[in-house]
Amino acid sequence: MLGLSDFEYDRILELLGRVPNFLELSLFSVMWSEHCGYKNSRPLLSRFPNEGPRVLQGPGENAGVVEVGDGWALAFKVESHNHPSAVEPYEGAATGVGGIIRDILAMGARPVALLDALRFGPLDDERNRYLFREVVRGIGGYGNAVGVPTVGGEVEFSEAYSGNPLVNAMCVGLIRTENLMRSRATGEGNLVVLLGSKTGRDGIHGATFASGELTEESESRRSNVQVGDPFAEKMLIECCLKLLEEDLLVSLQDLGAAGITSSASEMAASGGVGIDIEVEKIPRRESGMEPFEAMISESQERMLAVVEPGDEEKVLAFAQRYGIGGTVVGRVAGHGDLRVIENGEIVGSVSAEYLADAPVYEREIVRPEYLAEVQKLDLETIPEPDDYNEVLLKMLAHPNLRSRRTIFGQYDHEVGTNTVVRPGADAAVMRIKGTKRGFAMTTDGRGRHCYLDPRGGGAATVAEAYRNLSCVGAEPVAITNCLNFGNPEKREGYYQLAECIEGMSEACEVLGTPVVSGNVSLYNETARGPIYPTPVVGMVGVLEDVTCHATPAFKREGDMVVVLTGTMRPTGESPLAGSEYLEIVHGRVAGVPPKPDLAAEKRASDLVRSMVRSGLIDTAHDLSGGGELVALAEMALSDGIGLEYSVPEIEFMSGHGRLLENLLGEKGAGFIIAFPEERWDEVQDALSDFAYDNIGYTGGERFELEGLIDLGMEELREAYERDLFGVPGEVLGGSEAVG
Amino acid sequence: MPDTAKPDSLKIRVLVRPKEGILDPQGEAVRGALPALGFDGVKTVHVGRLIEMEVESADEVDAMCRRLLANPTVEEYEWEVVS
Amino acid sequence: MPDTAKPDSLKIRVLVRPKEGILDPQGEAVRGALPALGFDGVKTVHVGRLIEMEVESADEVDAMCRRLLANPTVEEYEWEVVS
Amino acid sequence: MRVGVTVFPGSNCDRDALHAVKLMGAEPVELWHADADLKGSDAVIVPGGFSYGDYLRPGAIARFAKVMAPLEEFAREGGPVLGVCNGFQVLCEAHLLPGALLQNTHLRFACDRVRVRVETADTPWTAACERGEELVLPVAHNEGNYFADAETLARLEDEGRVVLRYLENPNGSMNDIAGVCNEARNVVGVMPHPERVSDSALGSDEGLKILRSVLAGATV
Ligand SMILES: Nc1ncnc2c1ncn2[C@@H]1O[C@H](COP(=O)(O)OP(=O)(O)O)[C@@H](O)[C@H]1O
Ligand SMILES: [Mg+2]
């Protein structure tokens, strides 16, 4: 009933010692959903390390917070909006952006950057194209209007996401450390003020919806659809920041999944107090709404604030100035309950603690059978390609590797005038006005890798984010994450979740990047089966001097190009296993990708970062999808400067280093750097005993790898810059609109 | 009706509007702004889309509305032959 | 008409469309997309705006259209009382 | 010199413009939409963003805001006014500039850097540029496709009132127009964002050429 199991219902009876009424049951239903209650993931999440010298706020609040220096801190978090986006992609994505912005705002921070991590089924399917196009439009439509730049993200296409796209949005906010806000409600008699838009019936039971598998029936549950209003959000942001500046708020909380119910009960539970909500005072958009509907509606663009009696006039006056709603809807009470009062009569009352304390399911971790099957890979069946020109062009044109310009070109990535490194690099870099400092951020996910080897993939995801930040010269500080998985009640789903978390945790420990916030999205399954297990990592880092940064683009003709070859550890695993090459050229997803050597990852990243920070190099890129060959092409394509590259002898030799494996394998811990030749001595000193191949020079109109590849830059560009959305299409609305 | 009088095309008008209960931010914002602009006495505003087409036959108009012109998840539509 | 029968609000429908000769990329895109969906025989498509309001009196509707709801440089409008 | 920056509900480049005004060496003044007061500004920037959510049409609602009355007065009296992006749209809607900005022909939001040519130095906002000079400026808009009827367009060209022209047209605008001025030449609207390239810390300060032009005018 209402998504609660018999066991859960019995537990409620036991806790209350009586039969709950429908309203009370609704409160439990939303709060004990996976989305709000983390029933399946909580025991696993406790594995994540979450302490570090710069951590000001770890998990448990609306967002994690880390210290940057000079009195500044960053609040950041990533969240999923997968299910809503599968049903209504434009609004699903838009409201996902709106929701994560409010999480950051609730910390008292000004939202200053957005990133989007997206996954769809292959683009040869019309529905997938539609979802992709509309999700990107939705993110742009909301982010652009609300005035927060979208500075980065990622996108991947695989059959595993057909019908179940992943739409994860991350927001980063800036705040003075002394102004940090928490959501804890305190002070009996304080007033609870609802700010923002009116409440409608939208998103009733959205949290329970997000906690089940996608079925035809759920796709027709249209009443779940919420529509975003970025204009209202913009005014809500400015109003809340003003109220904080005027010191008028005791605490602040966003209204997300489960609406007022979750905001109020969480505020109450963490403050150890109760809250009375006078439900008839909640401003409605629709008539005839029942108290339970008003309590659990997920109408967007609303925040809940606690203010001291006497301040409410001022607060409401500011709300009016900013053109948003503001209504006193309740007060903080001493009784510890979330109490719903309608016209003076108590219509529901439940201990806030009970609501916050969803039952926890621990399951057995059993290795699923599919792994042995997919991990089989006979390299003998993968011959050396006849024509590397063709292979490279094919790979660059593939949607998984192609330029993302047609995506981020639809996002305003500069509003706010803080964006130092724009999308297209390994990580975005922003400055903090009035200081020398900056910060960098990236999102990364490796679904295929996690599918083939959940633990290794989890670790590799964190390592990749770490490399990306190091490339731009940032010191990685902490991560947020969104765990996108299938059904945890099934053996496979639970194993993948547990193992990915283990791998991520190991990497976070070695790399020194604790987990400070996150979100879980389970039940990502369709009739075709589960998605790839896809933990998405959002990592932030700090630059002490923002002018010392690097990007992948070749910057001058005649620069020397050096490949840091990462681990040459003879692990026996082929770097072709699970690679883009294997999938794009051979249509295979198989093998065990090399387990990340975390110590080596750290050493290589730290080395590159120190060279960037000292100003020795301004060009750096890590090896990831498509390996060395694709990385080199990306560097040349960034600013249109060609390359003459002689494939080192060693790469022709056999042993571990088949040519193919070296050029297209995905080994991890690898980087490519470029610098003016006169710095070679200095660079050599810095590299000291680090393994590298010194391989070529930038310049000219061609991309040449001696004896292997000879392509004009135009040809490369034509493949790489192809529009991901095909022919620009109509944008009216219908679900079959083609792109 | 003799063949010669048969119009070789029909003019169709489609009206698409936000479904009942679905938030209409445009309409809300316009209504909210009106008094300050000096327009009083407007109680509700809804903003939708108008699509006008010339078609050879009206047979497929409804399917077009459903599949392309309106987004049935959040919008409703009506259409008529205007000439 | 006795006072009691006076409706306390009028429903107004405003149609706004691109002026003749003004580029209508949305309309063009829709027309271009139709054949791929199997809809043939659509000759022209134009996309405009539909505004529906409840007002106390219709006196100011034309002024609102002229000054706010349509941009006379590129759009034309028509309006009617629907009930 | 005091340079006012209007703030409408939904403006989102207002803070950037205020910051750029500081960098150009003038005193920034915030002009709240609901106050019919330019607070002694010597020049006014109408910044970019999504005033009133761009609902209905970009700029359609903002033009009725209270601050617009004194702004129109100021413009009629020859005061320098610069509309950037949404500000350009607002000025067109307010009939302070001719024409209209339609949706980009490719129907997508366009955020990019584009090359533009300064077509006239004879406005308070291009006085510090050379005619024919090329600048690389950011654009970020969904409705930047400039339209004017044939007659208006011919007049704009004849009278040298096309202020900036795209060398690579990002939105389908007529005659590659990126910016125009009014007949008296004191009101200028441009789609590209000079305030976003006003700080060398972000890699370019080419936009300052445009913003600083107005300082030169003030000393005359
Ligand atoms: N969905 C997206 N939204 C915004 N920017 C994106 C998106 N996808 C990719 N990008 C940008 O394109 C660049 C390349 O992305 P990606 O190939 O994922 O980088 P990496 O391999 O270094 O993680 C990055 O700067 C990234 O931020
Ligand atoms: Mg990278």
C-alpha cells in the first residue's frame, strides 16, 4: 500500500502503537521510500570515508561543504532526476537542475556553477534522440534562465540506458565560511515560513515513483510531472540570499522530494524539536486539495525557513519585493512531532524521528553470474587494425567520443563572469572574485567499466575525476556522488552497488578525497533489464593561483609533446578490455579492464599538477576514453594545431606493449603534456624517474603519426565536430518529434 | 460537390495549452506582472501555442497533434478546420 | 441586461502569429519534420502564441494585445470573447 | 562618471555588468526596476538575462517596468544607453531601437565566442574603437536573430547605424547584424556581451573597449 511493504506497515503500527490515518500513512510512505529513506543503501554508504582537513560539512546536510581558503567555502552536491526525465525529458531535466540549486541555496551559498552527467541509449533510436535533445534543452532552458552557468558535465550512450536515461545534475555554490547555514530547526515558538511558488498537485508521490522500476504504468502516471519555473527560482535565490545577508533566518531548507513533509520532518528531527504545520495556510494553486496532498506535493521553487517571531514582517516584505510568495505556515514546537493541523484541528501527528528513521535492509553480497561471462575476452580475436586512419576517424565521430560542443554550446557557461576554463577541457575552472584563488570541478562516470568490474570501475571513476582536476592544476579536495543503479532487491543490483562503493571508497582513501555529499538512484531498470551500474563522481578542487592552470589545447607551434605512460605494471590485464575501441570498432563490451593502480594514479596526477602549478606546463590532458590516440587528437583539435609524432620504438615491441594496446588501450594513470622545447631540461628534471615517451612536436595542418596515421586537421574536425543532435529539428513538444 | 469546387487545401488551426493542474509559469508570470504595468482586472492568464497549417486532408491532423504538435504529458490540444 | 445576469468575468482568447513574410523557423522546422513521421501533404505550418485570459471587462483587451501580448513589428493578433 | 545598471526580475547579467563598470573605471549604480529613478546616472546599461523569465517574448514585460519611464526620458535627451542581449531586446520592445530579435534560426540557444566587426565608431559605446576593427566577443542567447523590415534595414545601413556585424553569424540575423543604434546614435543595442570580456583574468578584456568608449564621451 502506497509503496510500503507489509513489514514496513507492521513496523509503523509498532512505532505508533495505533493505526495511522491516511495522512499519516502518506507521510511514512514518502519518507520511507528509497529516495528519502535510503533503505537499501544506508548501510553501504557508511563505508565512504568522509573526513578530511578541508571538510566543513560532510554528508547529512543538504550539501557537503569544503574550505577553499581566504574565508571562502564551496557547497556542492549531485542529484539524479532519472525517472522524471524518462517520462518528460525537458521538464524532468529542468526541475532536476532547479532542485539541486535549492540544495546549495539551503546551505546559504550562492549557486555559481552547474554540471550535468547524462546517459542515454544509442542515437540511432528515435526515442533516445528525443530524450537526449529534450534533456539538454531542459538543462539549458532552466540553467540559462536562472543565471547559473553550466560549466561542465559528460554524456555517454549505450544500449544499457535505452528507455532509462540518467540525468544527474551537480551544483556548486560559494559561501563565506562564517555564513554557513544549516537546516536544523531550533527554538520553540519560532515561525516556519514557506517561500516561493504555490503548491499544486504536481509530483504527488514522486519520491515513491522514483523508488520503483519504470513500467508502462509508471510512464502513464502523468500526474507526477512537474514543470520548472526558472524565473520563480531566480527570484527565490535572490530573496533567500538577501534574507541571509540581513540575518533574518534561523534555518533554511529546500523542498525537494516529498515536499513539506520531508523538509519539515528533517528540520525537526535534526533539531530535536517538533513542527506544527497549519496545512490550510499553504498557498494552493489548485482547489480542493486534501491535506495529504498539500503535505507531500513536490511543487517546485519553494523553500522552508525558520524565523524568529518578530522578524516575519521583514521576511514577508522581502518576499514581496522579490515577487515571490511568503506565508507563515507553522511553528517550531516542543513536542518532537510533525503535526499537521487543519483549521485548528490536529489531522495527523507523527514523531519526526520515526519519519526520519526508515527501516534498513541489509542484504547478502553475492557475486552475480553474468560477470564470469562478460569478463571473458580472447585478445587473439582482436587483430591489429589495417588502417589506423580509418579507426581514428571512426572513433572520433562516435557519439561517445565526439566533441561535446553541440551540447555545451546550448548552455550559458559564462554568466557570472567567473569561468576561467570553459567546457571542453578536462575540468572547468572558476575564479573567486577579489582573491587569487579558484576552484575546479568535474563529473565522471564509467558505467561500462563498472559493469565489467564493479569494484575496479568504482575506483577508476574516482581516479579519473582526480586526473581531470590535476590536469587543470587543481588540488582535488572532496567528492560528491550519485549512485545510479538497478534494483537493489536483486542479487546483481546489490552486488554492483556494494562493490562500486567499496572501489570508490578505496580510491577516496588513497587519493585523499572524502565523500561529503551524494544521492542514490536505484531501480533504474526497464523490461530490458538494469542499466549499467553507474556511480557518477563530482569532484571539486582548489587552485591557489587561478592564473596557473592548464588545458588540453595545443597552444603553440613547435611545442614538445610528451606522454607520461602511467603504470607499466604487467598486470596481465589488457588495456583493451572494456575500452571504447573494443566497443566502437568491434562492438564488444568484454574483459576485465585494468584495475586502477591507485598509488600510481596519485603519483602521476600529483606530478602533473605540480608542473602546472609551477607554470612549467600549460598544456595537459589525461588518457581516458579512446586512449592515447584519441587524447592526442583532442589536443590537436581544441585549437586546430596539428601534430607530428613519431611512435616510439618501444610501442612497436611486443611483450605487454602491442601497438594497438598502447595507442588505443585505456590504462589509467596516463597523461600527455606539451611545452616549449626550451623547457625540456626543466621538464626532464621534474619527471625524474617517471616513465615517459618523448614523442613529437605540435604544429602544421596535419595530424601525423609516423607510418601509422596521416590525416588533415580538416578531416579530423569533420569527424569530431559533427552535430550530436543531427539535423536541427523542431522543438514543439510531441514525444516522437525527431531531431 | 463537384470536383472543381473542392479546395485543394484545408486550413487547420490547432490550439495547444498547458493541461489543467500543470504549472503554467508563463501565464502566472504574465498575470503577476500585469497590475504593475497598469492593466487591472485580469484574473487568470494562460499561455499556449497556436499552430496553423494548410493540409491536403484533415485525416491525420489528430495524429499529428498527438505525436508532434503537443506534448501529451503536459499539454492538451484542440483543433478545427477553419476553411 | 439585469445586473444579476452579468457574468463576473469574460473569457478572452488571443491568437498571435508571425506577420506575413516574417521568418518562422519553428513553423519551418515542424513542416520539415512531418514527412519523416509519415505525415505527408502538409503544405505550410506556422507557429504562434495562444493567450487565454479571464478579465473583468473587454475594454482594455485590444490595448493589451497591441502593447504587450503581440509585438506589432513582427506579429499580428486577433482576439475574441469566447464566453 | 556614474553608470547605472538596471535590475529587472530575472536579469542575470546585472551583477556582471556592475562589476565590469568598476573595471572600466566608473561608479556602478544599481537601478531597481520598481524605482522610477536613474539615481543621477551619466550612462545606463540594460544588462542581459531573462527579465520576467523571457515569458511572452524577451523584453516584452520589462519594458513596462517603472524604471523604464525615466530611462526613456534619459534616452530621448541624448543620454548614452547600452542594451546588452536581453537589454537589446528590452530596448527594441520599448521602441528605443528599431526592429526585433527573433528566435535563432537553428532554434537552439547559442553560447559561443564570435568575431564581430565594429561598423561605426560614431556612437558613445564604440567611440574608443576603430571603424572596421575586429573583436572576439561572447554571445549567449536564444533570440538574437535581428529583424527589421526592408525599409528600416536600408535606413540602418545607409545611415551607418549598424554598430556591430558578425563575421560568423550565430543566429541567422539579417545582414549579420549584431548591434544597432537609434537615429540620435546615443542608444545602442548589441547581442554580444562586452561585460564578459572585461577582465584579463578571464583571458580577454576586449569588451572594455566598448564599455570605456562612454568615458571618452563624458569628457567632451
Ligand atoms: N553534458 C555536458 N554538459 C556540459 N559539458 C559537457 C557535457 N559533456 C561533456 N562536456 C564537456 O566536454 C568536455 C569533454 O568531456 P569528457 O570527454 O567527458 O571529458 P573527460 O574525458 O576529461 O572527463 C569537458 O569539458 C566536459 O565538461
Ligand atoms: Mg580528462
